[in-house]
Amino acid sequence: MWKYIKRYLPFALLAALFMIGEVLMDLIQPGIMSRIVDDGVLGLDSGGNASLSVIWTLGLQMIGLVLFGGLCGSLNNVFVHMSGQNIGNDMRKDCFQRIMAFSFPQLDRFGTGSLVTRVTNDITQVQNFVSQFVRGMIRTSLLMFGSIYFMFRLNRSFGLIVLSAFPLIVGCIALCLWKANPLFSKLQAQLDTINTIMQEDVSGIRIIKACVKEIYEKLRFGKANDALVKTQLRVLLIFAFMNPVVNALMYLVVALILLAGSYQTGSGATPGIIMAAITYTTQLLNGILMLVMLFQNISRGLASWKRVREILNSKPELQDGAFEGQTVQQGEIEFQDVSFSYPGTEQTVLEHINLKIHKGETVAIMGATGCGKTTLVSLIPRFYDVTAGAVLVDGTDVREYRQKALRDKISIALQKSELFSTTIEENIAWGSPDVSPDQIRAAAVTAQADGFISSAPDGYKTMVAERGMSLSGGQKQRLSIARAIVKNAEILIFDDSTSALDLKTEANLYSALQKAYPETTKIIVAQRIASVCKADRIIVLENGRIAAVGTHEELLASCAVYQDIYHSQIGKEEQ
């Protein structure tokens, strides 16, 4: 945390300086008020004659102190917020940057809900902790110790009364904080759960309604929310019992001061001194109550900082190589005895994959659900690292590439189309910001998207609703395909990205794609025979292994797995 604080240390030091000024003004005022009462109103130093000049003189001093203290307090707030907000801003940027560099296994381990909570709520808690520490620690320390010091200066007996109660009060606070501290980490974890459920339910609201699972999700959210409230109530109950105890002790101190003052009347304990002593006692109480709030914020802030630090200290698992991607070959892929298991699992997803894909070749990958099709193509842009073997792009191991250089060679269209709340044109150009409007239109034409785009109210300038809700599934897929095409990469991967298209549109798409980009290496992951039958080669996967490789005709004649898929679909496709 220090690396963030030191950037804005001048602001924090200025805030501390002005806070010292504000508290000192507060501590001086009771002494002046004592003199106004004793010397000005009661005239104890002039035989009982009130002195208006003393009242005016000391009153103006008090006004000056109040104004100066208020100015110091305002400036303290300014510099506290400047340091706290900037620290939170820098921390949030660094966390986001680190998350963007995470591998998929790292993202899976943290979870989306947890990452959102850490970057938002947790950093806010850390930000509040820094602000409260700079402001609160100085104020409470000066108020408490300053009040005790000035109390001793006023009257030794009063000072001893306050000092004797101080350990009891601090002990009570420490006990409560010890009980509450573990609950703050629990609170943040429960917020993770709520955020996760909320994100899942909002994004999946259509399937929830379609399956009539509103009540189930309501109960699931309610259970998580009830757990959060239960923990919050435990924290509140701890401090609910503490506050009356602390207040009772302080009122006991006030009563003892009044009692002691009544016995000392005439021997130094004047009405003004007693009034000042009560004021200092009140300031001490305020300081203690502020200390309670401060330690609550500190405890919660430190719990949140621990969670934020987990992100900041997590190094990207996929380390960049040094190769920048300049090769003689363009678009050649080779799998050399590749095996793969997802991190944290022992189950092998891919086993001994040996495959070479040539430049400009159209290769299709088929197989039953869960056979490893998507996993196989995810190894090419290095979303995951192989467990054994090697994946080569243009003769170089993907682990030797700089990730940006590698992924610049590859363009991917996924089954789940991710669109953004901006124009159609900007969505297509998302990964290629320098492309021209003509290139965007050409990509849309190839992707069979130009027709519905042109008929939209504002054409390519039409706004897309959040997550593409204003478009059909087929339209979203075609925009995603256009986005992949316009990148003009050497390798183009379609990961079941035409599943929502009708057979005619799909056929037109692949025909246009082959005509426009004959030199581009194309990999098609698909479930439908019609999607792959015209590919140069078809790879059939079964249980993570290559069962067969060949053309449609060759596989239909020799591969039992392919035959089963064909016969299960052919009737539907001919209708």
C-alpha cells in the first residue's frame, strides 16, 4: 500500500498539518471559555464585578480560534480527499490492468463476482481507510491526549479521574474490535457471492424466465443476502453493546468531576474550571467514539486491502516470449504430440494430438459435445498453455511469441457473440480501430450482415443495445464474424460461430469467405455436417483424441464416429 500512499504523501502531510491546527484550536477554546466565565462573568479576579471588556476581548479571541480552526478543517478535508481519491484511482487502474493480463485459469479461480467486488467495494474500503487514517488518527490522538493534558493543567484531581477511566474504555473498545475483526473479511466474501448471483441472473434473465425459475433465483439471492445481513447484524450488535458501555463510563467521569469540583469549591475548582473540565471530558468522549469508528474502518480497510493485494500480487501465469512474429510462413499451424488438462484438474481433455494445418487450408473440427474441440482451438492463440507437447504457429512455439504478436496473427469468432453498447460500425471495427468504412462494409458483406445492417434505421451508425439485446442470435453472430474478418488476420477461427444461422446463409458465408480470403487459414469448429462438408479436411475428435482425418467423402466411407453424426443429422438437413 505504501507505494500508492507515497505518490500523494505531500497531500497527506498537508492534511495532517491542517488537522493539527484544527484540533489545537479546539483544545485551546475551553481554557478561554473558563476565563470568560470566571473573570468576565463572575469577576472572580476583581472582587465579584463582571467585566464586559474581558468578555469582549476573550470572546473575539474565541471567534478567531473558531474561524481559524474551521479553515484548517476545510483545508484538511480537501487534501484528505485529494490523497484518498487519487490513491483509490491508481489502485483501481492497476487492478484492472492486472486483471486484463490474467490467464483464463486465473480468472476462473477468482471468479467474476469476486473480481468486481474487489475492484469496486474493496478499493472503496481501502480508500476510506486511508482517508480516515490520515484524518481520524491525528484528530483522535490529539483530542484524547490533548484533553487529558489540559485537564491536568486545569486540575490535577480531574486529570486523575479521567486517566483512571481511560484504560477501561480502551479495553472495552479493543475487546469489541477483536470480536468484530474476523467478520469484516466474511462480509466481503459474502458480497462476492451476491455480485456473482446478480451478474448471472441479469445476464441469464431470458433463460430464467423461459424455465420459470424466478422463484428459485429469488430464493438463491435471498439466501445469500440474508447471510450478508446476518453478518452485518453481528457486527452492529457488537458495537451496539459497546457504545452504551463507553458512554456510561464517560458520564461516570463527568459525574465524578462534578462531585470532586463540589468538594474543591473555594480551593481552586471554580465554575469556569469545572465547565472547562466537562468540555474536555466531552472532547475526550468524542475522540474515543471517533477512535471506535476509525478502528472499524481500519479493520474493514485492512481486510479489503488483503483482497486487493491478492490481485496486485498475482503475476500473469502466461509469460510473454520475445518473438515478435515476423515469419516467412503465414498461417501454418502444427500440433506436436499435444496433451492438455485444465489447471487444478487431473482429467485429460486432449491426448497426443498431432496435426498440421497448412496456409490457406480450410480445416473443420467435429465431434461430440465435450470431446475437446473448443479446447483445441483455444491453444492456438494461447488462451491456455499445453500440458505436454507444443503448438507451433508458422514454425515457432506459441510460448516463444509475444502474446500481442501471436494474437495479431489470429482472429476468432465465438459462438457466444459479445457485442458492446455502441454503433454497429464500431462493433465490427472493435479489434481493428484503423479500418476504413469501406473495409467494414466489405467484411459485413462477406459475413452476410450487410442486408440487415443497411435496412436498420441508421445503417452502420445504428446503436446496439446492451449485450446486443436489440439483435437476433443470427444477427449477433454475423456481426461477430464480420469483426473477425475485418481484422484480416493470417488465421481465422470460427468456434461454432454459425450455429444460429440457417443453412443457406451459412453456405453463402463460407462461399464468400473463400472467395474473398483464399490465402487465409480457416478453422471451423461446428456441430452440423452441412457446416463442414466442403472443408479441405475434417478432423474428427473423440474423447480428446483424433479419431480420423479426411474429406467429407473419405470420412463418410471410413469413420464410424462421422457416420453416426451424419446419419443423425442428414434427415433434418434434407427436409
